[in-house]
Amino acid sequence: MAMKIRLARGGSKKRPHYAIVATDSRMPRDGRFLEKLGTYNPLLPKDSEDRIKMDVERVKYWLAQGAQPTDRVARFLEAAGAKDKAERKNLKKGEPGDKAKKRAEERAAKAAAPAEEAAE
């Protein structure tokens, strides 16, 4: 059985509240789960203690059983010190898109054209 530690959404419209659960990966996001491991309330300030509550011992148990945390839950575990920090790379983050590159080339060509005319 492929186990996941992930978020299950609760709360009303525009007022999200998540449960951190251990579940079979084939179950729906808000469906049946094996154990509730904690809660996450994104509406609270980032420095609030009640924003993320987790039973770290049970999370470690499920990790030892082979459960894979989702990206968001993995970040929570890294912040809690229950998991080693993974190195993340987004090498294309600051790179402009195709249209922006084309505009820059056109601008460079226009700027080079008057300089060539002045040199002649």
C-alpha cells in the first residue's frame, strides 16, 4: 500500500482549514484516512503557534513505515526538525520568457542600428 502524509481540506468556502493525515495514496483528498496527525490553519499569522500543530512522534512512525510526505507537509516537517532539509532548485525562476527575450533582442538591434549609422 502506497502511503502518503498529506493535507485534507476542511472548513467552509474561503475559510480553509487543513488536517495533516496519513492515508493510502489512492484515497480522495478529503476522503478516508488512517490517522489524523495534526492540523494546519493558513489564516493564522505565520508566527502563531496554533498555525501548525503536529504529533511529530506519530509522523516519524509513519515515515519509518514508508509514508511519503507531500511537498507542503515536507516543508512543515523540515521546520519542525523531523526531516532533513531538502535542497530545492528552480534555475529558471529569474529567466525571462520567450516574448521578453524577443523584445530585448529587438531593443538591442534598434540601439545598435543608430550607432552603426553614426559610425559611417
